[in-house]
Amino acid sequence: MARTATAKWGIPTERESGQPADPADYRGCEIALAVLGGPFSVLEPEVPTGTFELVMPDLTPGDYQCRYVPIEITDDRGTVSVVDFNIPDDSPLGAVDNPTVDVSGP
């Protein structure tokens, strides 16, 4: 059963140096998705400032990673963040394994 996940984030409050970041320097965020262990596919090259979530529909059960890359107004890319998440398999159990019937008696 396919599920929907929503990536959420906020404007960086610090630079890589540890110094405070000016929110006016933030232009947007690149969002990418990968099946755990696989390559990332960019879902949105730049979600603009003022938008802090992206809906990811129709995900099948399994383990995933979501990658976030902040983008400055100068086109510089910031520190990459990666979040692991799981879409559970809520489907009913399959058939029992190795069903048999023993017949005894005359």
C-alpha cells in the first residue's frame, strides 16, 4: 500500500563556521529522495523561501532517505542534512508457509 510522507525543514540559523546565519541569505532548499542504499533523485531543485515542506506521495513500503541542501541567494550550497525514514508495510499477512494435512487411521 503506497503512503505519503512530508519533508519538513527550517531556515538555517548558523553557518558552517558556527556563526549566526542571516535569514535574508537563505533562498531555498533542494530536496532529494533515495531508497536506503540507492542513489538520490532530486524531487525539487529549489523549494523557495517561505515554503518549508514538500509532500512525497505514492511511496511503497521500505526504508528511505531524504536529503536537504540549503541554497543561499549567492547560489552557494550549504551543509547537507540526511534523514532516514521508513514506510511501514501495513498489508495483511500472506498465506501460511508449508501448509500440510496429515491423515491417520485405517
